[in-house]
Amino acid sequence: MWQIIKSYPLAALAAVMVHVLLILILMINIDWPSEDASADKQTEVEVIEAKAVSEQQLAEREQRLREAERQKREAALARQREQERKRQAELKKQREAAEQQRREEEARKQREAEEKRRQEEAARQQREAERQKQREAEEKQRREEEARKQREAEEQRRQEEAARQQREAEQRREQARAEQALQEKLAAEAEAQARREKLAGREDEINQYKNQIKQRITRVWRIPASAHSSMRCEIMVRLLPGGEVARVEIVRSSDDATFDRSVEDAVRKASPLPVPDVESGLFDEFRELKFSFEPKHKR
């Protein structure tokens, strides 16, 4: 009841006023003094009629009010149903949006998972490719190392073989040189023996030539003033056919450069020196001559 009054205050007010009016009419009917019976009767009839009219009006009004209240309730229910429909529609929309968001989130997670799997697979393939590349590089390095070692071993064998052949060749050359030296020695000894045999009885002639050569050098020798009797200079003289001096070499120095140079100058000034002819067979004994000079030889 209070809910209806709160919902429809005007209708409730009208109903209250109608009831108040009926009460007033009843009170007037009860307290009103009548002078005679006819008047009372007439008044009673009027009151009854008025009461009947008022009750009918009140009933109609109540009917209208109930109708209005019903319509309002129906309208309110319709609004509630519309609101409920809208709420349900909104809930449905929210559920659909949530479902769409869920599907999108699942699709996103699926894409991310797929992308992650793809990246992991790509990373795995890359790692596998790198390991394969490393294995190939190690295999290549191993083959190169084996090839290098094989080349080094081959080179070492080649060098050892070359060294062996060189040693054998050197041994053969050394043996050939030894044999040649032996042959040359034997030939030289034989030649020297033949020359000695040939020159046997001609040593006096050889010594005579040597004395003439030394005398000739001594005659042109100019001994320096700084020379003293203990000085001695030994020289090697190489001669050409005809007695020309080809070379003078100090074999043993006197430890005085001026003295040594005076001897060397004397040899060159004495050129050509007296030597036997080539046809005599004695010139070979004069190709290289060794002389020693001391200041006393000049006196």
C-alpha cells in the first residue's frame, strides 16, 4: 500500500479528499435538525441520492485511479522490461565484447606464441647452421692441417732425400777429388822426380842464376838510414819468361815498413832479372823465387 501511495501520490490525495467529503456529508446528515417529517424525509432522500451519486463517482474515480495505477504499473513494468531488455542487451554486448576481446587476446597470445616458436625455430636453425658451419670450418682446418703436415712430411722426406743425395754426391766428389789429388800428387811426384832426374847435374847452373838475380837486386837496393844489422826481410818474387817481375810479396816482414818497402822497390827496379830461357828447361825453377835480405848483404 505504501509503495502504491509513494508511486501515485495524487491519486492517493484524491481518494482521501473523497472520503473526507463523504464523512462531512454523513455528519451533516446526522446533526442536521428537521422541523417536520416531510422535510426530514425529503432531506433523507436527498442525502441518500447524494450519497449514491457520491459513491458511484467515488467508485468510478477509484476505477479510473486503479486503471491509471494499472497503466502506470504496466508502464513501469514496460519500462522495467525495456530497461531489463536494454540491460540484457548491454550485458550481451558486454559479453560479446568480452568474448571478442577474449578471442582477440587468445589470437594475440597465439600469434605471440607462434612468433615465439618461429623465432625459437629460427634461432635453433641459426644455431644449428652456426654449429654446422663451425664443424665444416673445423673439418676444413683439420684437412688443411693434415695436408700441411703431409706437405711438411713430404718436404722433410724430399729434403732428407736431397741431403742424402747431396751427401752421396759430396762423398763421390770428395772421393773423386781425393783420387784426383792422389793422381795429381803421384803425377807431381813423378814430374818432380823426372825434373830432378832431368836437372841432375844442373844445380850449379840454377844456383848461378839465383846468385846473379840476388846480386842484381842488391846492386840497386837503397838501404834506409834507419836500418840496422838485426833486420831481415823475406820476399816471394814471381817472374815471367824473360825475367820480368810479375809480383813481389813480403813473406816475412822486418817490422820496419821503410826497410820492407826498400827491398820491394829494389826488386822492381832490378827487373828484368837474369833467368834461363824457356827452351833450356830450367825456367820452371824460376817462376817463384824466395829471397831474404839483411843490411849486411849490402856490405
